[in-house]
Amino acid sequence: MWLGLASINLALAVLLGAFGAHGLRSFADAQQLEWWHTATQYFFYHALGQVAMGILVKAIPYMKVKLPFCLFQFGIVVFCGSLYLLALGMPGWLGVITPVGGVAMAMGWLALARVGFKQY
């Protein structure tokens, strides 16, 4: 399941990145394009992290990656999602929730570190 979800995330990141590179340029200003670019970068990084977790689970079945995977997913939705919406012209107050997603992503990496340290 983890690899499947991560792969869907990567496909969405590719599609959203392509939209930002081609469709968004016609109506977005420089700040909006920067938000889109940042969201897409973080989407890719964390979806690739999810792929790594999916591979780890296949290689080491007792490794527990549910918490870090879910924190990444929450971070992708909140951090990247809010930046995508801002780039599309949604209200600026959405920027208030963006750091919540960033914190979730950082917590996901720390949770993965904890999983790694518990293995030894």
C-alpha cells in the first residue's frame, strides 16, 4: 500500500509541476510561480521519501513506518496544498496554515529517524 500511495503522489507531483511550468505562467505573477515551484519541490521530496519507506517496509517487514508516512502525507496536503491554492489566487489567510504542513513534514523525518534508531 505504501508504494502505491507514494507512486500516486509522484504522478500528481509530475502533473502539477507540468501545469505550473506551462499552464500557470499565463496568469500567475512571479510570487505565485515561486509558491507553485516550492510546493512542487516539497511534494517530490516527500513523495520520494514515501517511496523509500515503502521499499524499507518490503525489505524489513517489521519496520513501522505508518506514522512518518502519514506525517509526510499530511504535510503534503497542508503545506503543498496551501501553496498551490495561494498560487491559484486563493485568499492570503491560507498562508497561515502552510507552516503546519511544514512542521508535519519535519516531524515525519524525525519519526523516521526514531524508527531507524530503534532498529539497532
